[in-house]
Amino acid sequence: MPDDCIFCQIVAGDIPSRTVYEDDTVFAFLDVNPLAPGHTLVIPKDHHETLGDLPDDTAADVFAALHRLAPTVEDAVDADASNVAFNNGEAAGQEVPHVHGHIIPRFEGDGGRPIHAIAGSRPDLSDEELDDIAADIRNAR
Ligand code: 5GP
Ligand code: ZN
């Protein structure tokens, strides 16, 4: 683990956190600067920077925890819904370079926006360009 990783230090107990879930591979705790009551971060215990760096089994464990916790968090704060999202890399807004999923409870009329609001200006892509992008992704797997 990198000595300067805040989230590794939280997993190790060197920095306190309001832990809400822990198992062998996953740790979840309240965000210190919440966007909504119940804003929760779900992280692998091992240090990996982005989703693409996660081993398959760890990625599955993180998703399983998100899947279980999203409704639990919503219920705990009486939310109407939640956004579940990763800032995956610095250019996408990731500030802590230890992969983490956000569970952000949402409330009717809270003034927030859907996840579509996070991207920059929308590209104007032709059918051919869309076909090429889909093929590139399909063929790279
Ligand atoms: P990012 O922008 O990297 O996706 O989000 C990082 C999140 O980690 C932010 O929402 C921030 O409030 C939270 N955070 C940063 N440092 C700490 C900390 O020491 N403790 C907790 N609980 N959350 C933190
Ligand atoms: Zn770390």
C-alpha cells in the first residue's frame, strides 16, 4: 500500500472513519464531506487506483457490496433513490487515487441532477462513427 493513500490508512485504522460495512476484501464508510445524508464510499481493501486495475474477483466483491448497500443506505436515511457512481481516473474527477464507488442518496426535489449532467459538451457522432466505436470496444475485449 502506498504510505500516503488516505483510504489505505482508513482501512488500516490509522485514520478514523464511520465504517458501515466490512468483509475480507471490501470496506465501506461515510464520506467525510457528504453530498447528501448517508453518502457512502465503497472501496476494495487492497490498493488499486482505477476500476480497470481491479482483479476480476475484487471487482465482483466491490459490486456485490454496492448492490447490497445501496438499498440499505437509502432505507437508513429514508431516501427516494440513489446515484451509484465512480469517478474513474483523474480526468473524470477522481481525487483519491484508490478506487471507490459513491452511493449518494437522492430525495424528491433535492435539486440534484442525473448522472448525465457530469459530462462535458455532447459530441455529434454519425452512425458510422458510432458503429466504429462499438466495433472497437467489442473487438478489444
Ligand atoms: P473522488 O472525487 O476521488 O471520487 O471522491 C473522494 C471522496 O472522498 C470525496 O467525496 C471526499 O469527501 C472523500 N474523502 C476524502 N478524504 C476523506 C477522508 O479522510 N475520510 C472520508 N470519510 N472521506 C474522505
Ligand atoms: Zn490505497
